[in-house]
Amino acid sequence: MGADLADAFASARAVFDEVDEALGQKLSALMREGPEDQLTLTENAQPALMAVSLAVVRALKAEFGVDISKAAYAAGHSLGEYSALAAAEAISLGDTARLLKLRGQAMQRAVPVGEGAMASLIGPKSDVALAEEAARAGAEVGVCVVANDNNAGNVVISGAKAAVDRAIEKAKELGARAIPLNVSAPFHCPLMQPAADEMAAALATATIVAPKIPIVANVTASPVTDPEAIRKLLVEQVTGRVRWRESMLWLASEGGVTRFAEVGSGKVLTGMAKRIAPDADAVALNTPADLEAFAQSLA
């Protein structure tokens, strides 16, 4: 994970080294060598995913002269919002790594393993309205809410296990496919309030400045630049819905965005962008070759 970037670019290596130093652990070695079961622990996965994203951002600038300030906006899905803020220099790389480490630990502490669950509702009938109806059925037996509005045909619910199980049954009755997710905690639901309280305390003392470009926030699906508003929204994000579909729609309409670039590990958000805003271009920047081709396309 990120090894090809580190091997190709000194600027990328410097990101991984800085994250290692901030965390006091060799996260980069875990990313390169595993074991996978340790890397996928949320307290490691969150800063690791951020590190890869920032390695791409730093390499684009150092090696190809492509600066984040050339973009109109930045946005990130869930933990990716921290990556977006770090890329836009609202939060330092070291602080971002430490905040994400804590975020992962706090989320894991909030709900004992096995007591919470998440499920993805997919298929042509799986929209927010269907997911909310399914969640209401689940809420009859416990906490159950829509956690991620990813795109039409992909909505995630989260909550207490019994409640999510009930919601899955209802979703299937309504014509959706419902797939339980292999997650360690029920993210983006009210059960995460203890984690939100921990993050509120940590963010209260974190240095946050105005980002170089506006950040489209998960919980509002609208741009934000004020540091205190960013601080507040990051706390709300722990228990709030990730309004990704709405964020992308805002970017493609009011924001006037015609080209999306996903930086980091994988192509999931690129696929979502193509479904939400089919008239826009979308590209994933994962490998050194991806970065070079993208830079050439801007020339």
C-alpha cells in the first residue's frame, strides 16, 4: 500500500516518514509488509489511507508542479475529509495522522465488537428513500440510521446489530439487495457519540486554519472554509450521515466542476463520480504513471 509511490518519489517517502514520526510507529512498514489484519484495524487503516492520499498530493506538486490550489474544491469520504483538509493545508500532516489514529481508536471503543453492524443496500431500487424506510423498521428494535448516501443504488445503514438485521429484512421486502458489511463498528450513527465526544476534545486543541481551497463537508454537502466551522463539522461527522451523493451533485452543479481526480488508494470514489455526475470526467490517481499522465493532461 503506497509502496510504488514511495519507491518512485522522494516527496512521497517523506510523507510516510512524517506520518511514522507523528504516530511513533512504523506505519509505513505495516503498509508495505503487513500483516493485513493489523493494517485493517481502523486505528491503522485511517491514517494509512490518509498517508497514501497525501503522498499523491505531495508528489504531484514536487515532481510535476501540480498544486492542490489549482483545484476548485476538495472533498473526502468519511475519514477522507481529513485527507482533504490536510491536502488543502488546513491541518498539518502530523496532526492529521494523530487525529485519525485517535478517531479510529475512539470509534472502536464506542461500541463493543459484535453489538453494532452496518449493511449496504444496493441495486436499482436502493435510494435514500428506501434506505430511510428500512432504517425506520430497524429503529423499532434499536438504533438504526442511514449512514452513507454514496450514490443512487448504494446506500449504507448503520446501528445496533438487531436493528440493522431488521432493516435488512425490510430492505429486501422493498426490493433492494442488502449485504452486511465486515466492519469493526457501526460508523456514522448515534452509537458513535462517545467517539464524537473524544474527537471534540481533541479537535478543540488542534490547530486548524482556513484551507487553501473550500472543502465540501460530508454532513452538509456544501463548501466550508471557516476553521471553527470545520472543527464543528468534523465532530458532527462522527455520528452524522456522509452525504456523498449530495456533495458530488453540488460540485457538479453549483460548483461547476467538470473534472474529478481521486487521490490515494483505489478507485471507489471515481466509480461513484461517474455514476453521480456522468457528464464529468473522473480519474483515479494511484500509481506513478497515473500521476504523470494526469500532469500531462493539465499541460
